[in-house]
Amino acid sequence: MGGAVSAGEDNDELIDNLKEAQYIRTELVEQAFRAVDRADYYLEEFKENAYKDLAWKHGNIHLSAPCIYSEVMEALDLQPGLSFLNLGSGTGYLSSMVGLILGPFGVNHGVELHSDVIEYAKQKLDFFIRTSDSFDKFDFCEPSFVIGNCLEISPDCSQYDRVYCGAGVQKEHEEYMKNLLKVGGILVMPLEEKLTKITRTGPSAWETKKILAVSFAPLIQPCHSESGKPRLVQLPPVAVRSLQDLARIAIRGTIKKIIHQETVSKNGNGLKNTPRFKRRRVRRRRMETIVFLDKEVFASRISNPSDDNSCEALEEERREEEEKTLPETKPDPPVNFLRQKVLSLPLPDPLKYYLLYYREK
């Protein structure tokens, strides 16, 4: 699946393309996509393909195409404080983006069949928390992953506000999936070759909307134990935050408000957008074709719509030449004002590092 939008040179350009194609339509979803670099979830030798709108699979590790994740995120209609269950959580890429929207008082759980993928997801999550420039801009709901078959979730588990399944759901499992939802909740899953959004409007009432045609590998059916009983998956309990953790969230929130107020006072009109690199101008060139007929060579020029705009092409070429003569200026690297503020506080170093989640930078 994928290929709906052009490849980007980096994560921001990929998101620009997804916005232009109307796959990303809301600010919250855009912010989450920009904050989590898709390439960080690829193995090093495959990162050159990270910004293409294509699915990627290596062994048990799998990522859906960016256009699919965009539609999923939009359809889930995520809000701070909601509970989310990711069935087939994979690398944790989607769960991390969701966690940025849910905030510190949400619930973010994932079920994954393969133990090696769980380990991979935990490594990527740890890397994101320790090193991402985006982490301090959000209040994060950290995902928790458990191993097991998502068709064997214990019947006494809690229901969720939002559920996503990342594998093709057979029709006979539709009711099972729907029962994981709270009333008012939203379930997004591939059902009968269609990405489907199901909203639970009452105890026994549902609204169904087909989003787009998709092709997903089907859910793997459970294998019962030797006793013939299913291996029930126990989801993580809903954790009650400690007073110490609540204090950290409150302190960080207060510092962010101070930084915002200082920025408003300094700029006069609120926060300014970080300058972005100008995207490359793509100029269509005339295409030439050479046709071999036996031992003869016949050359012919294929007409191209841009041929009729030769004056525009010449003008554009002139502007490109002028731009080359200008000195290249790059925007200043982003400053982590929250980190600067915390490190300047008259507090013991261990407490400062606790407030920064012991992040490396």
C-alpha cells in the first residue's frame, strides 16, 4: 500500500506532501507527524526509503505507508486524556504519535504478537524519549506494550475510547473488535479490504464509515495451548500516577507557560513559526525518446505540456541562476527553551535531570 503522494527529502517534506494531498487535515495530527521522524523507526540500511509513501517490512518488523497512518490518525479523532489500544502495535511509531496527542493523563496500550518486535519498539521508544528534539514540546503519554495475540485479550479487560487494528480483520471477528470500545468510542480497522471507521453510539448501536480501499495482511489466528485453552492476553492496568510524577508534569507545564508569556512579550504577536527551508523548485524538462527498429535508429521528441511554456521555463531558469549566486543561509538550530529554564533553576542536579526525564540533550 502507498504511493499516493510524492516522496520527501526529509520528514517535514513528506508531511508537506501528505497535507497537500489532503491525507493530513488537522493541526493536531500534523504536529504529531512532524514531531516523530519516520526514519528513526527504520533499520539503518533501509532509511533511504523512509520518506517514501510506501509500506516497509523486514522480517517481523513492519510499517504501513504514511498515507495510511495519516488516514488512521484523522479517523481516530484523538483528544487529550483518552484511552487508546493499538492492536498489532509493531514498531511503536503510531503509538508514539498518538501519545503526543493523548498527553500525560491518557492511556496508551499496544498488543504485539512477536517478541522481537516488542523489543524493537521499546528501543525506539527509549531513543525517542532520550534524544528527540520534539519531546519537550509536548506532554507525552508513554506507550506500554504487551506480547500476545490480539484475538485473545482477556474478557475482563477495560474498554477503550479509541482502538486501531493494524491487520486485516476477518468478518467473524468484527463483533469481538467492537466490544473493545466504550460507548462513544471509535474503532479503525481494515475490514473486507476497506479501512473502516466504526463509532459506538450506544450499548448496541454503531455507525460505520468506509474510508478507503486498503490491502493488509490478515490477523493471525490464535494457537491454543496444549491444554486447549486460549492464552489470554492481560492488558496493562491503568496506572495511577505518583504525587512526584504529577508534580513533574505541573512544574514542566508552568515553565512552558512562562516561556510562552515571555515569547509573547518579546515578539508582540505570539509565537512565530520556525523558519523552514525553501522547497526545491521542480522544473519540467522536455522528454526525448529513441526507438530502435531492427538495426535502424529512429529518434523522436515527445511533446510535453511544458513545451508550450518555453518563456516561463526560461524565466524560471534565470531565477534559479540568480538564487545560486546568493549566499546560502540556514535557519538557526532550534533552541530547547524548556531545558534551558530547568537547568537554570536553583535546584539540585538530580532534581533538574528528573524534571528533564534524564534526557541526553
